[in-house]
Amino acid sequence: MTLVSAMAVQNALHRVYLSKSPPSTLMTGTTTQIMLDLAEIVAGEKGESAAQAYSRVKKMIVAVIAFALGCACAALATVVSPVWCFFIPAVLSVFSFVARIESPEGG
């Protein structure tokens, strides 16, 4: 929990003081932004900033739910088949190297 708290502090400081620079984390940054926005909404702030916070929460909650479902599927795969669960990512990696993906320009 100490490490989780440290990551939360890192993300909150980044969001508050370095908002113009790119984030140094991904999912932790998303959940931190959700919590900051929820705090703003719960604090009873009205107006443009509350509307923006509510809009961001609606957009980001989908990413958090998808991430959580992916984690749950990975955990289930590890429980059901502890050795074979590492096979699928390796196979997908190989396919990504040999797949030919065409660009919209036809190249």
C-alpha cells in the first residue's frame, strides 16, 4: 500500500502542477484523474469545471472497466492454466511481426 500511495502522490502532483507535460504513468494516471474529478464533483463546484470533470469521468471510466476486465481474464487464465497462459501473448507477438497491415493510403 505504501507503493500505491507513492504512485498516487506522483500522479496527483503531475496532474496538478505539470498538467501540460505528458504523463509518466498510464492507468494510474487515469484513476488519479478520475478521483480528482470525483472530488471536484463531490465538493459541489458548479459551472464549467464541474461539467468538464463529469465529462472526463464518463470517458475514462470505460477505460478503467476494460482494464479491470482484462486483468480479471488474465487472472482467470493464470488460475485455470498457469503454464499455458503465457503461450497466447507469445503467439500474438509472433503474428504481429508477420502480419501485413495496410495503411489507408494503400501501402
